[in-house]
Amino acid sequence: MVMVHDNDDKDGTDLVDFRGNPVDKSKTGGWLAAGLILGSELSERIVVMGISMNLVTYLVGILHLSSSKSANTVSNFMGVLNLLGLLGGFLADARLGRFLTVAISASVCALGVILLTLTTSLPSMRPPPCPQASDPRKQQCIEANGGQLAMLYISLYTIALGGGGIKSNVSGFGSDQFDTSNPVEEKKMVYFFNRFYFCISMGSLFAVTVLVYIQDNVGRGYGYGISAGTMVIAVTVLLCGRSLYRYKNPQGSPLTVIYRVVLLAFKKKNLPLPAKPSMLNGFHDSRVPHTEIFRWIEKAAILEEDGDSAAKESQKNNSWRVSTVTEVEEVKMVLKLMPIWATSILFWTVYSQMNTFTIEQATFMDRKLGNFNVPAGSMSFFLFITIILFTSLNERVVVPIARKFTHNVKGITSLQRAGIGLIFSIVGMLAAGIVEKKRREVYIADQPPKKLSAFWLVPQFFLVGAGEAFAYVGQLEFFIREAPERMKSLSTGLFLTTLSMGYFLSSLLVTLVNKVTRSWLRSNLNRAKLENFYWMLAIMGVVNFMAFLFFAMRHQYKVQNYYGPNNNGQQQELENWKEDTSELKESKIDIGLQE
């Protein structure tokens, strides 16, 4: 789920049509073009949520993998998918452009779902059923062999490759269809992001209700087959609208700039820094104010003594020999984001439990609603409903009330939103531990064993869902706002990697806990102690939140509207920046600097 507005070109002069000619805005772009593009994101959500929210029940119940191994499989799949968003963004920026990247990625994703449909449908791709199918967890079942798992992994990671490319580019490509220099189109683009998020939410809800039900009650192949058909239709629709789109030509990836600056700083590590920053290359033309942090990076902008002036001039024009102060300061700005990046990861570790162990909990609980037996994966319905609810409440209730107390036009800052999300995740894990302890006690105490209602899981879905509504928006806004103007796509990549690292951290923790305790995460949760794992995450969340608070209170927001060293606007902007910074030091109750 990524909402990106990367539109540095304010007048749209770099936009072209599908033939490469200057775009005719009367015949291209707008809602029709954006709507065709949104279909790819809607399909990607249906595919990914339809898999991730119910895959653990297939791995445990059909392939007979352990609970810990199944949880890690799901976590690694989601982690790789989000991490590959960086690759998709790089390819689009550096070579392919957004349209071609989305089209290829959607096609790859469709291929992956077709493979998954075959893998889950063919009897040869499954181990034999357990001796007593009514409760396979009590039997010595035969686990899926290497070949069967290999086909499953090939299918999943083909989907991840395609999904990452879609995720990192579709929202930016959609926003390209609106001209921000036109007030009418600019207003439409605001609604585009609202509808973008609506498509994400509706796709997720469809996946965890209709598709999960079909997977559990009709057949996995039918459920995944519907997902495959949806993606094939989305690719077809996307390609049919080729003449309606506005395109931006690739302008190079910011990852290349970062790599080049760091490489040059390392190569020149033995050179002394000049006495004055003004002696650095491009200081007087810098679009970003010089700062005193990470001074070692500035060595990339040192002009080496090559003799005559002609050689020096040649060196200035070779970006692989010397960087500019603008590039150096932009890399510094990215490095400043890393403490917040690191302390944002644990939220997504907690969130990953909602589609792994929480779904596995539901399989051991009473899921009857009248005469209808709710599929375990469909319990995620409460997660997505809560996300939609709190996303609306944030803008209509929380922000207006917060404005009265903070006198901030945004009500609460991006870092405050992210911090509130972290608090919700901690409480969510406490609730999850309490419910799991109660579930197991009820099962053990009653003879014959009694199942606790699965609707006791709603509080943890509610709390973590509310947390995502705050954390997702806060983290994404923070990375987009604080990244250099020329590196907006990279900021989205940074956000995606917090999700990715969160899932990978979950996988690592599960592996370590399983090796150390050997009792917390057993396949039969009635003989496990899953609540201890939840409470461990809550304790880690408290420590992580304190670290987040430490870095957030000291974060200095970047100077906005900088005019350069030779412009009269510089002094006023720097004074405003210093004033904002001093306010932060005086107020210890804010989570982050007022924006």
C-alpha cells in the first residue's frame, strides 16, 4: 500500500504521449487514464491479501509444515515483496519508466498466480493427507517434500517480484495523469489518492472475505484462479489504455547518486576537509543548505589538485570524480532519516502476526456465526475495517481536535502519528497475549475440551489496525516530506523497506524463539505458549518506542523553500529553522518537531 506523489515538474513540460511526442493534455490523462491504472493496484491487493491472509492455514493443514516454519514462509514472502519495491522503483527511474515497469510487473505477477493455482490444485504437489483428517495436528503427518515446496516458493516469489514492481510505481504513474499547475486537475489528484487508498482497502476486504471463503470451502485452486484471472484482466486493461496515458521519461535513479557520493567519500577518505565549506565543489550553487553533520561525506565534493584550471574544470563536469554540495547534502538528509527508519520497523513485525499466528489461533477457536463457519483467514476482515474506520476518523475527528490544542494546521505531526501507531501496536500485543492465555486455559480446563469464540481475537485486530492507520500515514508522510526533493521515489522505497525489514525481523525472532524455548511456538497451539511470544513483542515494543521518542524529539526537519547561499531568502529560512529547533528543545512533551 503505497501512496506517492513524485511530481517535481510543476508545469508538466517533460510529459510525453505514447509515441514520445509532447503530450496533448486535452486527449490524455485525467480520471479515465487514472482509473485504468488503478485496476493494477486493485488486482495486486486482491492477489497479495488473498495469499498472505490465508496461506498459513494451507501450509499447516495441507502441507503439514510446523507453525513456526509456516509463519516464517508468509513473513519472508511479504518481506521480499516489499523489498523488491526498491528494485521496481530503480528500474522505473533509471531505465524503463513507470508504465513499462507496471505492465511487466503485472504480467510477472499474473504468471506467478497461475503457477500458484497449478501448484495448489495438482495432487502431486501435496503430501498425502494425515491418517485422521479431522484433526491432522495430532498425527505424525508427512511433511511436503523439497520438490513440492520448491514449486510453491517459485510461485510465491514470482508473485513477489511482480507485486514489488507494481507497488512502487502504480500510484506515481497514476498521479502523473494530473497536471499540478492546473487548479482543476490538482484538486482531482487529491481525490485520486483517496480513491487509490479506497481501491487498496476494497481489494483487501474482497480478498479476506470472498476469496478466503472460496479457498477454504470450494478449493484453493478456484480461489487463486480468480486472483489470476483478475490480474490478467488488469494487465489487458492497462495495455488497452496505452494511448490515453501521460508518460514521464526515466531521469536516473537517486540510488545511483547515493552510491556515487558514498563511493567518492570512501575513495577520498585520506584527504583533509577544506578550511571553509565554501571551497567545496558547487557550494555557491547548492539548492540545499550546508550542514555540520556527517562531515566525512563532504569529502566527495573535494576538488583534487590536478594542476591547470582546464583539468579542474573537466573534473567538475565528471560526476564520478567529484560530487556537488547539493548531492552531498541530499545524501546527508537520507542518513538523517535512518534512526526513525530503524525504530519504525518493529511496528511491521507486530503487524505481521496478524496474518500468521493470529490466523493460526483462529483455527483452534470456535468461528461459528449462527450456522455459518467463518474461515480463519476471514477474521482479518476486522483488521481492514478498523484501518478504514480510523483513516476516516483521523481526518474528520482526530486532526480537527488536535488543531485546537497544537495550533498546527496538520493537527498532529507525522512523527506523532507514527508514535501513536507504535503505542497501539504495544497494547495490541498485550491484548493478544491475554486472549491466547485465556483460550488455552479454557481448552485445558474443560472436559471435553471447549473452544473459545474466535471473536475474542477482534480486540487485537482492532488495536493493530488502528495502529496501522496512524503508523502507515505517519511514516509515509515523514519519509516523503523529509527526503530530498529529487529523491521522492527513494523515500517511498525507504518506507517499503520498513515493512520488509519488519517481516524479516518477525521471521528471525520466530526462528530464534523456536530454538531457544522449543515450547512457545509448537504446531499444536494448545500445547504451546504463544502468549509469551506476544508479550515478548510488547516488551520489545516499549523499548523500541523509547528509542523512537529519543530520536524523534531530536530530529531537525529539513529547511523548506531554500533559495541558495546567494539569495536574500536564505537568512530568513535559516532563522525560521533555528526557531523551530529551539522550540523542540524547550518542549519535551511533543513526539516530534512541529511541522
